[in-house]
Amino acid sequence: MAIFDDEPAKKNAPHEIGQDLSRLSIDDLRARIDMLRGEITRVETELHSRGSTRSAAEALFRRS
């Protein structure tokens, strides 16, 4: 029916630390785990990048 085609798709709420998980399905919980693992990877990549930049800067200034 055309009425339902115009309705926006329901978006999942972002994960919040301490959020009540009891109402989530198993698939929703697995999706959250995947999302959080992706976020952990993203944060670790940024942390590594900053560590590499800092090491390069320290090495540059030690040469002087």
C-alpha cells in the first residue's frame, strides 16, 4: 500500500553505555556487538596513528 511506502524506515537507536538490553532481540544484540567491535577497531586505528605521529615527531626533535 502506498501509505506505508512513504513512512521513513525505523532507525536503531545508538548504543549507550549502561543501556537496558533486555528488550533487544538476539539479532539486535549481535548487531550491537558488531557495531561496537567496529568502533573499537576505529579507535585503536586512531590511537595507533597518533602514536606513530608522536614517535616520528620525537625522533625528529632528538636529532637536533
